[in-house]
Amino acid sequence: MSWEEYLGVEEAVAMVSPDGWFLKANRACCSLLGYSEEELTKLRVRDITHPDDRPQSVALVDRALSQEERPWDVIK
């Protein structure tokens, strides 16, 4: 699926760099998180992740970067 196709879906979708910075976010993601896309691109995922959820988020990113599974989705 191209990024343009993700823009119109109702689910929140974001593109994140390997080091955790938001690169892009669709309208649903911005609405859910309460930030504009411009604001999100100045944040890292950990900046908006509850401290109790950070270990799980780190594990998910590590798994994705190790390419154990492709493609993958995270539902929070």
C-alpha cells in the first residue's frame, strides 16, 4: 500500500523512523493523538508513550528492526 492510500483510511496510521521519530501521520492518527502532522514530526514515539508502555514499545521496535516479521502492524 502506498502512503497516499494510507491517507484516506479511517484507522490511525503513522510512518516512524528507525530511531522513533514521526515522519508522517494520516488525519485519523493526528485526530487520535491530538497533534497536527507538523507537530508530530517534531516528536518521537516515546514522547507520547505512557512510561508504563515504553518497554513494550521498545520491544516492538526492536522486533521490527530485526526483520523477524514483515510487514507488521501495532494496534494500541
